Amino acid sequence: MLKLRLFGTGRASYFDRPLAGFPNQQCFLLLCYLLLNRHHPHHRERLAAVFWSECSSATSRQYLRNALWRLRQALRSAGVAADDFLSISEESVSFLGTSPYWLDIEVFESTVTQLQEIKDQDLTTEHVARIEEVVDLYAGDLLEGVYDDWCLYDRERLRLLYLTALTRLLVFHELDGTYERGLAYGNLILARDPTREKVHRALMRLYWLLGDRNEALTQYNCCAQILRQELGVRPMDQTTRLYEQMVHNQFDPANRPIYRDDPLPERLRQAQSAELLGKHALEKVRQLQGIAEDTRAELHLIERLISRALISLKQT
């Protein structure tokens, strides 16, 4: 079976025989592009422009022909029947998914996306085991060391999907009482994005639940320093309030946030007075503030994604 790993620095093999030079050679970078965009064929003119936009149309198409020839030769040298995985015509090029292959980003993305439909409180240990299995595939950001524009959007997209999966594991293990595992996943999140304030709060709670008050307080100071250095802001009131409760030994773990569906619609249907409706409105505002907190740390990533998407649209 052809096995391809695009997370981290990347590697590929065919029945345990490595594809030498993957993914750094130009022909293999072309293969990586086809893998990332494997669900549709690519017109030769546009494909050539992705890799050789600085050249004339005739020259870029010639470079594409040479790269395709080298790719076929590289696959054959590893014992791969190139025609089993590549569809090459005069007009288009595409990766064929009909022959047996294994692709780490495909396994990762399909599993995480499928399980996203299951609410956090409905996750079973089997679901969690599947998530833990695929996050282990994330050996690093997509094709580390490759900085071409065609790679950057998918790198950020898969990175955010990875952080989302880690967050689900953090939530599960806090509720499940497996606090040390929750700490491990929380620290993995902060290693990738240290500005996630909600994760810092979760780690403060986990350290407290493990009986390590000093480490819980240290986590707050770490959070405050990172937010000041990276974003020029102070911790939110909710974070500072948690810290002050812990300083004065007033934090009650039984009253920590519980992850469940928003009960607002059902309660609105039961509302009998303007006073109760007002309370619901205030609660919703507080929920939106929490959403804004998560969004704040990712705004700079969204801006970068938009910029790179616009570049890609211009190329097509």
C-alpha cells in the first residue's frame, strides 16, 4: 500500500519502501498539492501557474510536463504503478483515490470532522479513543519547511482542526476526572497557541483539582504575561476572578463551568414575565462574551487565512 504522511516534515513509502526525496523534490511537492486537492482534477494551465507563476504560460507548462515525468519515474523507482494513482491527460491532472493508499491528513480530518457532530457531553470513551488516536498523527504542522502559498491555507486549517480536537479532549478529561490527561492536552494546545485564555483557566482548575494550588496560581501569572506580550491585553474578568478565588481558597470545584447544551431556548418558552425574559437576555450576553473570548485569540489567524485565500483566487 502507498502510505503518505504530510504532517510534520513528511514521508512516504510503498510497502515499506521509502520514496527517496519525499517531499522536498519539486515533483513530490506537485504530488502533495494533488493530495491536498484530491477531490477534483486540475487544469494544466492553472496547475502550472500555481508552481511557476513567474514564468510565461508556455514555460510553466513545460516545467509542469517535466515535473510530471520526474514524478512518474520517482514512483516507478519505488515500485509504484504511477497510473494507479495519477490521472494525466492533455487537459488535466489529478490524484486517483481508487487504488489502495493511506494518507494521514485524510484519516485525521475525516475522523475529527465526523465526531464533531457529537456533542461534548455525549462523547463516549470509544469516541475519545478515536480522537486521541488521530491527534497522535499530527506529528507537526502540514509539510513543515514548505512555505509556498498553496500550502499555507491548508496548514492553518488543519492546525485549527487539531486545536479543536485537543480542546474536546481537554474538556472530556476534566469532566471525566482524569485530570492529568487533561493537563497534557491543555499544554499541547498552549504549545501551539499560548493565547487561548479559556485553556489557561482550564489548567488552573485542573491543577487545583489535583491539589497543586501553587501551580494553579502560577498558571494565571503565565497567562497574564503571555496576553500582555502577545496581544497587549489583560486577562478577562472571569480569569482574574478565578485567580482571586484560588488566592483566598474560596474556589469551589463543584461550581466550576459545566459543559452542556445552551438551555436558553427551552427556558424562553417557559418564560412568563418580562423580568424573566430580561434575565435570559443577560445570560445570553454573558454567553456571547465567552464566544468573543475564544474569537479574540484567533482573529489574527483568520486575517491571515483571508489574505492567503485571496492570493489563491487571483492565481486561479
